[in-house]
Amino acid sequence: MRFARQTISVQEAVDKWLAVLPTLATEQVNIGEAYGRILACDLHATHDLPHFDRSPLDGYAVKAADTVTASVGSPVALRVIETVAAGQVPAREVMAGCATRIMTGAMMPEGADAVIMFEQTQNPGEQSEQVWIKRALQPGDNVSRRGEEMAKGTVIAQAGERINAGTIAILATFGFSRVDVFRRPRVGLLSTGSELLGVDEPLVPGKIRNSNMAMLSALVAEAGGVPVCFSGMKDELAPAKNKISEYMQQVDVLISSGGVSVGDYDVIAHLADDPDVELLFNRVAMRPASPTTSMLVAGKPLLALSGNPGACFLGFELFGRTAIRQLAGEKGVKPPIIQARLAVPYEKPCPYPRYLRGKLMEQDSVLLAVPDFNDKAGNLGTLKDSECFIVIPAGGSGKAVGELVDVLAHAAPAWRKDG
């Protein structure tokens, strides 16, 4: 199986991978714990918003009919009958010739159908028994009507949405102190290779520190999963199979790094030949990370990424992040693709689509994609500055400067402006 691999496209691989991933069970959490979680059911407005007519500004609640002749040169005088602050209920009805001094968010008094802002009256800072109106109003001017923003029963958040700060505000507004969310996926992380050292171990000839485990742990947490880090495996097939079976019982999905190529000691590649394993794919048409492999081990999903840091990073963005979103019940889990203009030429041909690490920037209102040209799979020096993957199509002679390219953004761009 190591040497007889069938190459499939990234899209085919993503589809095969998603098809075997379930959606996890739900649980209820307090609103303070809901940020970043995936909502498990539609939520509806429990009341109108606002649930009373209110003033959106500081001013005077009046009858619009009383202001018909008002102007800067000929203001209209009205008698002030009370002051209403936010949270108070007006005690008096506004009759003809009267006005109520009202603050932002305060409940509109009976009889009033418009609000004049302080700045459109004479002596706006002065509290007196009379106010002079300098502008004519129409009924409804500067009034937030009951149910104007949302009517009771309106869907305020949908199942599959990731709860952000704005969602939290809406939930609080409608009294949802607890919400149903999907369980966070437990994502097992495993690095293979006898050459790996712990982060705190001293370097010795022929060995390297295990950067992939730390990187993947951060990426899993960022995607909304719970990273579960397992001890590394040596390049020995029988013990590796036993460990993998043991680890997979403890997690929802296992992600490994290393051991997926065709080398003599690539244990994950050998594992695909096991009769208890259902191989989904073991070669994807992309550079780097083409040996990325996916399989079911005793019915549980395993994603095997390249041991090269850059290729491992790309494989996670395409398949690992997608898996976590699917397990967590999120909608729209496939990697989002945008388009940008290539800032510099890239003339290196490739039999597969090439995913270049790079950055995004804006120049003269045009979005530009800038490759970092450090595209060897094993290089990790520029990973910290990477904002996106720039897709150069297969074949041909690459892409010329200014041509449109697909871009997979994986970090918030710094949006540096040039010119």
C-alpha cells in the first residue's frame, strides 16, 4: 500500500473525510462558558426587542403636531411636565402643548409620538419648566418602537453557529442564562519517530525536538477542540498498533504527525495494510503534504499528517480543523477560499496544486497575496508569520504577478497597507 497509492484531489479527500465524521452529543452550559462553542438548537426571541417604545437619544418627548410650525427663527414653546431617566416608567401623559424631558433608553410616555434632541432646542443644557423647540417633527421621529428590532418568536441564533461576543449579548438580552451546545471534540495528538526529543530535552546528534506536538495542540485549541497529547511512538509497527488502539478509545479523533511516507520506518503507512483498518485516502494532490492519510481504525477516525512542520500545518488546516468543526456540529466546515492578486510572480511548475505560505496586504484597495518563498515542507522559520496559503494551480508555468489566485486564509491578516 505504501508504493501503490491512488492520488485524489483535495476536494475529494475532504469529502471522504467529512463523510465518516459524526456530530457529537450536546450538553448545556452557562452563558459565561458558551463563548466559542457551537449552538445545538435554534433560539427564539422570548419577547419583543425593544419590549417598550423608547427614546434612542437624550431630548424631549413631544407630540409631533405641536412642532409643525417650529423653526430656528420661530421656535415653539412647550411646558415640561416631568423628567424620565432610563429604567423609569413615565408617570404623566404628554398632552397638547406639553413635553417630557427624556434620556436615552427611557420609556416613551403616553401621548408622545416623537423625540426632539437637546441640540435642537434652545438652551439644551438648561432644566426649566419650558422648552423651546427649533425643528418640526413627524410622528415616529427618534422613537424606537416596540418590536422594531426583533419580534417575539424571531430566530435570534441558529444551530451550528459558533457563539461569539455578539451572540452572547443577544443571549443575555433574551434571558438565556444556559444554552445547549455541542460537546467539544477530544482530539488525540500523537507524534511518531525515534528521532524526536521532548521540548525540554537537550539536543543530541541526529535528534530533533518535537515541535509538531506543541503546534498541533495550539491549533486544536484554536479550532475549538480539546487537545489530548499522548506520548510519542518509536518506529516499531507492533507496539505502535497497540498504542494507537489504546489511544483511540480515549478520544473522538486521533491526529498523528510523521510516519506517513514510504520509508522503511513509516509506521502509519504500514498500519494502512492492517485488515482492521479502512483506508480512506493516503495520497492527496497537493504540495506539500501529499502523503496525508486518513483511515478508520476499529471504526474511529485517524488523520495522519506529515512530520515536516510546514506540511503538518497545511494538513491540519485542510483536514484537522475541518474535522473538529464537523464533530462540534458547526455549519460550513469546509475551508473558506477567497481570491487575491499575486503580488510577485511564482514561476515554479508543479504536477499538483502548490500551497504557498504567505501574507495578505492591501495596495490601492486591491487585496494582494505575498508568498514567503520558504515553501520547503520542513522549514518552520516563517510559520509564525504565515497568514494564508496561496494556491498555485498544477501544471503550466506557475502564476504571473497580478493574476488572481485562490487563497486559504488561516489567521487574521495584519492588513498592512503599501502606498
